[in-house]
Amino acid sequence: METPSGIRGRGAGFNPAQRFAELRVDYDPGEAPEKIATKFLRDHSSSIISKNSSPDLPFEASLNPYRGCEHGCAYCYARPTHEYLGFSAGVDFESRIMVKEDAPALLRAELLKPSYKPVTLSLSGVTDPYQPIEKKLRITRGCLEVLAEARHPVVLITKNHLITRDVDLLAEFARHHATAVYISVTTLDPDLAHKLEPRASAPKMRLEAIRILNEAGVPVGVSTAPIIPGLNDSEIPALIDAARAAGAQFAGYTVVRLPFAVKDIFRAWLDQHFPGMRDKILSRIEETQGKTLSHGEFGKRLKGIGVWSEQIAALFRVSIQRAGMLHRRPQVNADAFRRPRDPSGQMELF
């Protein structure tokens, strides 16, 4: 089902055709496209930790409490993952959210297995663990409580101020060198941020989150990602300076890539918000991605190739050096790991 562009509060203006058409999921009869409400559906996954084999990603395993993301970022590379569920990568991705209510219990069961060996978990590897519904459901909070009890290493990335709610747990992780946090700040322009990431926290609130975490002793940095050449690349120095002033200790970035249906969603977003800049921006993205919109090779997709990528890398490098920030987060470790409590009491027998 396609919907017209310009849906209020949504990053995608329509539902592009998905790759697995036989799994199509329709909206309820009578649901007007311009009034699409977010719906939350139970995810009955039987496991919670996903292994990562991509050399592009700096983690071995991830934990994703939600599938789909209400933040609605127009550029989100994770949008096509919703197609495996029978949804579209467009409006569906940000309005049909799969919720893993059993995630904390599944996580506890996994950590209790005698064969389990702790590795640093990314929370989360796909969608934001602090999207708006987390304030009510507290699933991410529940997972962090299990991990804190086990002193299990975890690295988080979010663009939501809501993470400050869990500063007590994150400070406890920090005592055992078991956590690091990235706050994603794509732009300092609140108007651009609202258009680009319509339901995420405003830039000033993300900077405030950095300040709160830093003051609590939590290792915190900024992710200036994605860098979209021709749109926000000129902001890199200001982004780094603002994050450093707030207390960020390290920084990272990626360049934008637009896989599968994301290219159509982002093109439509540019048509709506920056029609006169569309061709220039897409052309520069293609230059960074090897004459395509999403490079197919590991090692080239996230940093890009060519002149524009080199200029972005140089500007980022100079900016963090001037600010006295690190390019890498501090190492976290599992030295303090211990099994969490077994609610059945069976482990205590041994």
C-alpha cells in the first residue's frame, strides 16, 4: 500500500513495494494514510542475542528489544529488515513496531547457560533501544537490569534523551569497566533534525544526555552519523565542538548508504524537503559509495571511497584532534562477569 508524501511526523512519505511481496501486510480497513497511528505487535522470538559476522561492525553480538523504529529516520539502513516480517521498509517500519516483551527473561536464560561465554553486546545493533515506547514498556531497562546483575559488558547507541533514565545502571556498569555509550547527533539544526529524524530527541536534548552521562562517570561519546555529503557534512566541526563541550570523550562517524528501498524513501524525502538539492546530494552519495547508493563491499560501505569520503575523513580527524577527543571508545571487558540469579533456584543447587 502506498501513501502520499508528507505524512506528518513520519520520515518516510510512503510504503515502497517490498522484496517479499507474498508476505504483504495491509492496514486496517478505513485507516486513512495521513492518519497512520503507530501499532505495537508482540514479537515471539525464542532467542534474544544475535551474532554478528560482518567485519564492518565493531561488535560480536547484539540485543534488539524492538524491530522497527518509531524515530522514523529517513536514511535508516535498517528499514529493509522489516521486509522479512511482511511489512514495508517505508511507513510500516516506523509505525508497525515489533515488541520483544520477553527479552529480559530470554536474556537471563541465555546468560544462565553453562556454555555461555560473555562477549560485548551492542544494544542495539539494528534499531534504537530507546525509541518513544520504551518510556512505557521499559524493556531495554529490564535487559540492562539483567546485564547489570551479571556485570556483563554492553555498548549502547541511541539518539534519545530517554537513556538518562537508566543512568543509575550505566554508572554501575562503568564501575566495572563494562560499558560505553554513543549518543547519535546528526545535526545541530533543530529544524533539519525534525525533518530527518522526526520522532527522535532534539539535538539540544541529545547533548544534554551526553552531559548527564559524563557527570555520572559513564564513558560517553558522540556518533556523528550518518554524514550525508551535501547536507550535513559541513557541520562536522560544530558537532564535535558541541559534543566535547557537553562532555563527550570520544567520537565516531559513518557516511550514509541507501540500500534496497531506502534509496527510494530518501529520494522522496529529498523531493519533499530539499527538492533543489536532491540531485547534488544523491550524486555525492553515489561518489562515496562507488557509483551506487550502497557499496557492496565490506570495509567500504560505512566510510565510503573517493574524494568526498577522503574530505569527510580529513575534516572529522582534524575536528576531533582540535577538540582533544579520541576516535575510539575505551575498551570494555567481562572481567567482572558473574551468572545472574536463577529465578527457578536450580543453579543454586550446584
